[in-house]
Amino acid sequence: MLGRATGIDLYGIEATLIEVEADLGGGLPVITTVGLPDPAVREGVDRIRSAIRHAGFVLPQRRVVVNLAPAGMRKQGAALDLPVAVAILAADGQISPPGPPGTVMVGELGLDGTLRPVRGVISAAMAARDEGRVRIIVPEANAAEAALVDGVEVFSASSLAEVAALGEPGAARPVRADIRTLLEGTDGLQAGADLADVRGQAFARRALEVAAAGGHNLLLVGPPGAGKTMLARRMPGILPRLGPEEALEVTRVYSAAGLGTSLVTRRPFRAPHHGISPAGLAGGGTRPRPGEVSLATHGVLFLDELPEFRRDVLEGLRQPLEDRVISITRVSGTAVLPAHFALVAAMNPCPCGYHGAASRRCNCTPNEVRRYRGRVSGPLLDRFDLVVEVPAVDLAITPQVPSGESSREVRSRVEKARLIQRRRFSGGELAGTNADMDTRDLERFAPLENRALDLLRQAGASGRLSARGFCRVLRVARTLADLAAREEVGPDELMEALMFRQGGAH
């Protein structure tokens, strides 16, 4: 007597289908699991014993061998509880298969037979669809996220008994969800984070708009209390609203990290503490999980007090900033995680924070200033498209300064610029931004007027621009031209891009 079921194993954000086989033979009533199960899978046997009894079934009083195929791949987690229990009961003839052959099942079993949510259900539904499976059964708490995937029927259950009942005709209806309808119910703005709250700081506000329009990395430099963090937290509110494919990818990452079971409808904003580890920022672990760079996908990663982060943590940003993905290699395999984010960082000009400030004297020595700034490597600083000095706020005149434009007003211009970029590139929803252009794209999509070309040659001859900096100036200039709805990049756009590159000297 042999019972079969299909589960999944999660590695990074990718799910692999696992074929579960249960064989009943002679011998003492014991359940043996083979096929490289990890401790969580092996311990699941005791949960399954109790769950089968509390669900109203009888535990087979025979020797049970459970095989997890492919046998050469290590299996991890409690998501295999449900398919193992179903395979055992099907082998004993107590239940009929709860769906057509190849139905995928995921879920952790409680001792009372209830189904508990698990990580990576969106990835499981995608894997089922890609393998041609027509049905997936998930815990009720995971039904909303699994239903976001088109091309596979999603059924939910709250217990093992309900899963067994799904084998009866007409026992349940599939769960459905429409991403576009869910996204239309929100405007994507963060509560209490309107750009209108920022008074003054016109140059920094302009840099924020440019960074949002082109997907550029932004560094804010200024004394404590100048409003650097306040500006950064308003960046997601001026980004375009998430599209369906973007929202699905962000939700998939959050699901794999165990941080949500519903559609993510707003741009992520991640602000990790400067004590974070390399694995916490980039992702990692024995079985890789998404880190902050992946959780910020299609949103903003904000690093406050940039020089306070460990050097090895910051250097881990180099690959994702260039490739928009991050690869984590372990003995068991390689996980490729998305990392398409806009980096916004803030730092003081010196340890005390008042170097160059007119309102307060700096007590730092030149060596202390040099060591402080040297904590951030030159190659990493070179990856910031815009570097902006944020001056101290003059409290005497701040109450008289009128409020600036709201996030909605700025976002409307950003969306128009992003629309130009989508049309310029592939036209797809996940098409890149100006920040993603390589040298060939720049030659094609960023034509320079003659005066602008002369200006760029002068800047290159000064020796202050690296080859990477040269390309980044062109990308920012292309974004400035998009905001102005100009086909060619003129001298005004190029001059402003150079000002941003030189730390906001204006």
C-alpha cells in the first residue's frame, strides 16, 4: 500500500516541488522519514501523529516509511507536515486524494490537527503553476497570498479534516483575488509622511524628486537636526504606485521572509539599525533568507548614520547596487534574490556633526574628520548618483517659510517621468529606470546637445569624475531632461547633474 502527495521546499524565494511517498509495511508501528529531512521535518512526525488522531482518523498500526524525493536535496521546515500526513492516510485507505493527481499541499500541522501558516506560499503557487499542476491546497491564513498567482486553483483549509473533505465532489470553491482591484483600493502614500511637512530645503527636495524619478541613489550630508531623516522617510510617498507585477514580487519576498500573508500595496521603506550584520542586510543563513536589500525591492533602503555601519556590511552593497540582484552561495546551492531598490543614506560631515556649519563651532580635528569620512569607502561613495548638502535649519525664520508642495503633487511629476522611461525602454511594467542604463543605453537614449557635450568634456578633463561617475552624471541628466519633458539633454540639465554629483555646491 503506497500513498502519494506533493509538497514544496523553499530555498531563498524559490520553491521546489517535493514528491512525498508513504509505504505501509510489516513491523512495529513507527514512522521513518528518509530523503535528507532536516530536524524540523523529522520532528514533524510527532506533530503528525497527534494531528491524525485529533482529526478523527486512526494512526496506522504498522511500520510507515515516508520518502521525500528528490532524495539528494535536503528538505527543511514544517511546510511538509500536511503532504506527509495526507500520504500516510491515503496509503492506509482512510481518505481519498484531495484533488487531481499532482495537487500541491503546504501547511504546518498543530497537535490538534489545525493548519498553521507557513512561509513562501506565493513561491509554492508559482512553482505549482510552472510545473503544470492545476491545484494547490494551503492554510486559510495563506489563502489570500496564494490566490494572487494566476494559472492555478487555490483551495484553503483550516484543519487536516477539512483537507480530507476536499476529496469529495463540490466540497469547496477555489479562492480568488485580483491584484489590480486590491491596488486600486490604496493610494500608496505613507500615513503622516507628506513632503509638504518639510519647510525650506529646496535643493534637497529637488534631489529627492530627481532620485525618485530616475531610481537614483541619494546621499544626504548635513548636521544633526537638519531634516535628513525626515526627507528620506518621504521618499516612498513620491514614488509611483506599485504596479501588479511589482506588488507581486515584493509580496513574494515578504512571504519568503515570513513577514506577511497579504498583498503589499505600498512601496517598501526599510531603515535597518547601524548594528546590523552582513547577513541581516544582504540576506543569508544556512538556508538563505531575504535580507534588507531584498525586503526593500521596488522601494527605498535608508541607511541613517552611514559611517556607523560596519565596513563589511557596507561593502556588501556593491553587487546589488550594480546588478539589482544578490546571489547567496552555500554548499547546498545558490539563491538569487531581487534587490532592485533606491538607496538613500544620511551622514554627518564629521563626528560632532557641525563641520562647516555657520551656526555652531566644530571641535573635530582634521584627522578625526578624515577618519570619520574614511569609514565609507570611495567605491561605495562613487555609487551615489546624487550627493546633497542639507544645511542646518534656521529656527528664527522657519515658521515664516511656507509649506512646500505635497507628496501627491511631486509624485504626479515623478510618474510622468517614469512613464517616459517605460516607453523609452521595453514598455513593460518591470522595465528599468534611468539609473539602470548601461553605456550603450546612454549612447542611444541620452543624446547631448553640443553645448552640453562641451561642458561634459570640461568636467571630465578636471579629473574629478571616474568612469562610473561619468555615466552616473549622464543618467541623472537624462532624468532631469525627462522631468522637463525634453528629448535631448541640454547644458542646464548637465550642469544641475554635476552640481548634485559634487555634493550640492551651488
